[in-house]
Amino acid sequence: MDMFNWWAVLVATVLAFVLGGLWYGPLFGKAWLAAIGKTEDEIEPSASPFVISFFTALLTAITLAWLVHALSIQGWIPGALLGLVTGIGFIATAMASDTAFCGWGLRLFIIQAGYRVVYSVVMGALLGGWQ
């Protein structure tokens, strides 16, 4: 597994995690709470979602790093485009299906899928540019 830069994978994971803090905090926190029908007081503090989120971001970064290597992607822009394509083509489409069946609503879908697409673009750019 020395085919890609593990430091870049780790930094991409941390960036996705930090982006999540901003996304679900000052950027879209209130809209997200409204979309899930809760207030800040109703959110139970727990480490579990953060641990799971970190490891899912890590797995996404590893997968994107593998794709960058397998497709011989070189550079920030081609990496960002790979992140955009995988973010929309795999993550957002799967989330759209879940949204349709679970009745989560368009606002929640846009917030949640938007976060994952943006972090895929950021990861792809970093992994494509830092080899």
C-alpha cells in the first residue's frame, strides 16, 4: 500500500473532519437542526458520531487516493474533478435514494450531500496535488 502518500490521506481526512465542524456548526448548523426537526438542546452529546465520521472520512480518503493512483491523476485540478465526480456520482446519488425512501426532505439532502461532495472535492484536490 505504498502506492500513495499516507500523509496526504491523513491530512485529507482531518480536513474533511474540520470541514464537518464548520459545515454543521457556523455554516449550516441551524438549517441542519431545523431540517432534522431538533434544537441544540435535543442533541445528546456523544463521541460515537465523531468517531464514525472520522473513520468514514478516512475510508473515503483511502479510496480516493487509490483512484488517484490507479487513474494516474496528477495535479490539484484533476484531483478536485475526481472528487467532484465521485462525490456526486456515488455519494450524493446514494444519499438521494436514501432521502427518497426515508422522506428526509430536500433541505436535509442538500446540506448532507453537499458536505460530502465538498469534502470529496477537497480530498481529491489534496490527494491529486500532494503525491
